Amino acid sequence: LRFPLRGSLSGVAFVDAGNVWSDPDQISLGDLEYTPGAGVRYRTPVGPIRLDVARRMSDEEDFLPRWVFHISIGSAF
């Protein structure tokens, strides 16, 4: 979901879902992990500067960070 904030600044809200299986026979949509997040975009002549933050919902993987920050330049897709 993208929405204008002010001038060249816009906001986004998203949900990412996915998982990895070693055996294709084990694939189950019920095992998908979900990560909601939000971000801001600043429009520049070379493309948007993007800052996103997301929060892992699952407590199963203790070695993974709960919060993830991502900074990039350019469109996601």
C-alpha cells in the first residue's frame, strides 16, 4: 500500500510472506511466515530513496532478529 505524505515523501505499508522447504513434498501454505512492515520513500532524480522497517512475527527462530531495517535506492519492482 503506497500513499502520499508530503511533496516528494511517500509512505508504504506491506506484509511479506514466505518460507523455505528442503523437500517439495513438504510444502504447506499453513507453514508460511508473515512479516508486516512500513516505510518511507523520498523521490529523487535517480529513483526513490527507501527506508523500511519490518517485524518478524514468529518466535520459533531465536537467532534471527525480531526487527529488520532496510535502506536502498531505486524501485523495488
